[in-house]
Amino acid sequence: MTSPSREHLLGYLLGALSPEEHEQIETEINQNPTLQAEMQRLKTCVQHVGLADEPSDWEPPMGLAERTCQFVAASARQVALSTGRLAAGRFAGSEVERHHFTWSDFVTVAAVVVAAASLFFPALSFSRFQSQIATCQNQLRLIGYGMQQYSNLQPDHSFPGPEADGPRAAAGVAASMLVSNGLAKPQMFLCPASLRSKDSARLPTPLP
């Protein structure tokens, strides 16, 4: 074991070491005169501050335990009474508020309704807009599919479109040609955001 430190010597002097440590420190002290002189100096300091004195035994006053229990019981009853009064006051206040609807309550409810509406209606409008976009994309897909079918039925695999002259020399005649051949429905050419009813969507029949 290395030379014990001052903390080990102080612990040996106060009896705060384990039995193994106590035995090792005692062996070192018996073999080292320097440690013996240090121990004597520490013992003098300890006696000077009173750490070596045995603690005195004090007898508690008569009836201390009984008075302590009475004090705890009285404090508990006081806390229970205070809690009961507070609960009763809250209940009474809630009863009064339940029968009187003040202007402040009305303003609070109105503010909540306005806040909820400001959150709900924009979300509803955005959802409707997204639904219109999805419907428009689906209609364009169906129109493209109808034009592909029309092309497959033609000898020259041409797509429906306006001619150079004649009754079919007009923009939008392709829609009438698809509808007349049963490859599309008139509602497919109506914008989902249009205010017109899809039932009233009509396309002119192309002239021969």
C-alpha cells in the first residue's frame, strides 16, 4: 500500500474506515515514525475542535410524542376544512355562472365561432378546388382516349379536327365528332368549375 493520505489518517482517527482499511493504516503507522508524528498532530487538532468527544445523550421531554400527534391531527383537520370551504365556494360560483350568460361569455363564444370559421371555410374551398382539378384531369384523359379510338376507326388514322372548308371548318368540331360517334359525352367538355349544370351541357351535331 502507498503512504496513506491525510484523509485516510483522519478517517482512522475518527473510526470512519472499513476494518480492512483500518488494519492497513494501523500497520503503516506502526512502521513509519513520520506517520506517528502526523497522527499525534491530527489527534491534537481533533481534540481542540471537539470531534473526539463522545456525543451526549439527551432525553426527550415528557409527553413530546403525544403533543406531536395532537399537533399533526389538528393541522390535518384545518387543511381539510380549508379545502372544503374552497370547494364549496367553487361549486357555488359555478352554480351562479350556470344561470347567468353575460356579454363577456357571448363575446367569447362569438370569437371562437369566427376563429373556427376562418379555419374551416378556406380548407373547404381548397378541398373543392383540388376536387375540380382531379375531375378536369380525368375528363381530359377520357377525351384523349376517345380521340385515340376515333383515330383507330379511320382508314388514315387521322384525328378529329376542323376541315379546311365546309360545314366542319370550325373550331371545336372535334368535340361534336367524338360525341356523335359515341366516343365521348357532352359533360366531358364542360369545365368542372363552370356554373352551368352538367345535365344542360349540349353540343351541336356536326353536319355531313
